[in-house]
Amino acid sequence: MEQLFLLIVLALGGGSTLASSVKIINQGNEALVERFGSYHKKLQPGLNIVVPVLDRIVFRETIREKVLDIPPQKCITRDNVGIEVDAVVYWRIVDMEKAWYKVENLQSAMVNLVLTQIRAEMGQLELDQTFTARTQINEILLQDLDIATDPWGVKVTRVELRDIIPSKAVQESMELQMAAERRKRASILTSEGDRESAVNSAKGKAEAQVLEAEAQQKATILQAEAQQKTIIMQAQAERQQQILQAQATSEALQIIAKILQTEPHAAEALQFLIAQHYLDMGKQIGSSDSSKVMFMDPRSIPGTIEGMRSMISDGSRE
């Protein structure tokens, strides 16, 4: 009976010992094992065997990326303006042994390191730069933190500044400055609009004057051309009239010459007509508004008639 009890105790003890020697590590996690107080090995995901009593798991952590929330903290910019800044850091463990043995309380160390780096970077910038250079600040913090955490077996993958909040007094000053800037821009835009309007109005007036001058010039040219054409046409008409009158006179003289050759008494009739025409011409000159005194010797009429007669005779002989 006592032997049976002893066997049962040994079986139960062996089963519990066997169960304690089997360790299962989930995917994405790793564990560190110490033997007699010193590092022995690292357990990978899956089924692992350890020696009971001798081996002990001292650190179990995930190697997946984690998020570290940095609480708001007060910073002083280069132009002595107080602001509050908070951030988010994405990181993961790449060397489990360093993360356990090189630093105590890894997450607390990470938080303090990020706070220190943020204060240092904000102290190198002026207030306006902290709002406009956020991307550059994120990149600088990422590089600095990645280098600083490398001895801890940590890889920092991303750093994002979330809120940069100035103090209430600074916010009020910024609002006043922005309001003044908006008024300034509005005034500038208004003055530019007035200037453009004045310039456009002046250009319009100048163009109108130019167009009017060009129109007047064209009208003057057209009027001069019309007058020139009128004068030319009048001259041509007068010339044509003179030509026709000369032709008519020539034909009339030829007819008269023929009549004088055939009719003996035609010369006396011609003398009478010439004298009558001579007298009518004098009467017309005398009745004109621009009439002048004309002295006419009646004795010269027969001589004139005789001269014309000789001319007619010579023309008929030719």
C-alpha cells in the first residue's frame, strides 16, 4: 500500500514537472530565459522546452510595432514663447536581449527621451516656424530618436507631432496680429483695385482720344480726297466743255464759210450778227454785280468785223 502511494506521488510530480518544462510562445512575441541568474537563450514563437527549476522566463514581449503616446508638455521657443506640445511615436523591439538588459523600464525611458528631444528641437525654432515646419521637425525627431534608441534594441519608425498649442496670451496676440494682417491685405487689395481701375480708365480715355483723332484724320483725308476728285472732275468737265465749244465754234465757222462762198449777201448778215452779239456781251457785262466801266469805240466795230471776216475767208480757202 505504501509503495503504491509512492508511485502515484512520483507520477504526479513528474507530470507537473513535464508540464512546467513546456513553454508556448505566441506568434509575434519572444521571451528571454535565464539559467542561474544569467542569460541563457531566447524563445521563438511556437513550442519551446526549458529545464524546470534551472531555467526561468524573465522577459516576454511583442516584437510588433507599438504606439507610444507622449503627453502634452511645456516648451520654450527660441523667441521665448511658451507652448504645449504632444506627440505620437511608433516603435518596435528589434533586439529583445538589448531591450531587457541595456535599459531598465524601456517604455519610461522612451517617454523621457522623446520629451527631451521635443524640448530641444522646439527651443531651436521660433513660434511661426513651429507651425510651418512640422514635417521637418518630425523627420529630425525620427532621426535623433532612432539613433538614441539603437543601443536599446529599439527601432523608431515614425514620429508625429499632434498639437502645438501656445499660451492663451500668445493666442490672443496671434489673433490680433492675424486680424491686423487681414485688414492690411484688404487695404492693399482695395488700393490695387483702385489703381487698376484708374489705370484702366486712363487707358480707356487715351484709346478713345486716339480713336477719335484717327477718325478725324481719316475723315479729313477722305474729305480732301473727295474735294480733290471734285476739282479734277470739274476741271475735266470744263476741259470737255471747252473742247466741245471749240469744236462747235470750228464747225460753226466752217458752216459760215461755206455759206459766205455760196451766198453773196451773207456777209452783211454776218456783220449784223457779230455787231449784235458784241453789243449783247457789253450789256451782260454791264448788268453783272462785279461790272466795271468798259470803254468801247463804235468805230472799231467795223474793223473788228472785217478782221473776223478775213479770218473766215482764210479758213474757207484752207
